[in-house]
Amino acid sequence: MNETVGTALITGASSGIGAAYADRLARRGHDLILVARNRERLEAVAERITRETGRSVEVLTADLARAEDLLRVEQVLRSNEDISVLVNNAGFGAVAPLVDSDVDAMESMITLNVTALTRLTYAFAPGAVSRGGGTVINIGSIVAIVPELLNGVYGASKAFVLALSQSLRHELGEKGLRVQVVLPGAIATDFWQIAGNPVENLPQEWVMTVDDLVDAALAGLDDGEFVTIPALPDVELWDAYQGARQALSGNLSASRPAERYRRTTPAR
């Protein structure tokens, strides 16, 4: 297979969700640029994909929490006009309660989950629109809508990803930029070990495999979904959530407070 549908740049691509996206997108005809900190693991992923698919795979070693590394990846996104897909997958989480968490670690999480994702999106989106279109896939989490489940800063960072994706779609969707935000539940990756709670400790009926997650997410992309929640059995539940949000949005700004807040000041 020699025909290409453009290059996909994938962050956090040395293992887990990012490596699975690399495999699937290569099989769909994309050449790849794989970004992660661990060069040895990146090269192993690249070698296997090239061998199995014949696609061109470039590795770019970068720690996106480091400003100089992030700028190098931004420059690639701005200058390489073959890039048609950006998968913002790099990130990490936490499971400890807010007050038990190290604030420096929380700041590092924001740097990677929020700042890096935002800067990479800014580097890609304008050029993609000027070229007639492109795709941004942002990997969020179900904690974007239920932040009480895990650490609150992690939930807040993923709520940011969802909100940014909504705004991107609103502003650039009609200009050719396709935006999808994927909200996984518990996935069998080293995320949980790094966060401090090994996946083996979770009820196994909650835990989805990486392959099932990515295959479902790409099926959602093919179906034109903006938000894909792979575990959600009934899409009408999401539609109802969105409907309630839209109904609320028309009642959030007014020249006077709502009637229930108007108090009669007692006479002195």
C-alpha cells in the first residue's frame, strides 16, 4: 500500500493508546510522526509498524513538559504541510485526593495535559484550515464530566480538553477542521501504575483494552462523532446531557439577577 492520506503526528506514542493509534492510522494509509520521551520504545514501535504496513514512520524524541522540546514539535506541526491528523494523546493523571497531592506534581500535570496540548493545537490548526482541512483528535477522559471520580486537578485538566475541543469545533468546524474528543473510562495501560493505583486493583468489568478503545474511537470518528465515549451504551444519554447544557446556555446572562435572588432590604 503506497497511497497516503497524509501524515499523522501522535504524541505519547511509545506505548498504550498512542502506540495503538499509530498502528491503526498506519493501516489506514497514514505516514506517521511519533512523539514521546523514550526513544528506544519509539523506535521499536516505528520498526514494527514500518515492517507490517510499509508506511514511513519518523520518530521525534521530546518531553512535552520541557519548553524547548515542545517548541521543536510545534515547529514540525507548522512547517510540515503533509500533516493532516494531530492526535493529542500525551498526558498523565493522578488518583490521590486534592489535599493529599503534591502541588508541584499537579502543576506538571497541567503543563502536559493543558499547556502542551493547547500549544500543539495552535501550531497545527491554522495551517490545517489554510490547506483545506485536517483532523484533531484530543484524548480526554470521562472525568471531564465526572471530576469527582479521581483527582480533581486531573479532572479539571480533562474538562479543559473537552471545552477547548468544543470551542475549536465551533470556530473552525465549518472551515474544514474536524475535531473529535475521546473520553475513555478505565483503560488497561500503565496510566494507573504511574498514578499510584495499579489497574489490577480496579473492578475488571470497568477496564477496557487499549485495542478496543482505539478501534471504538476510530469508529466514532468515521461516524462523524464529536464526542466519543467508547463505554457509553446509549448515545441518547449524551444527547440528553448536551440538550440540558444547551437549554441552560440561554439563561446564563441577563441584565438583572434572577427573581429568587432579589431580596427586600429590611427597613431600619
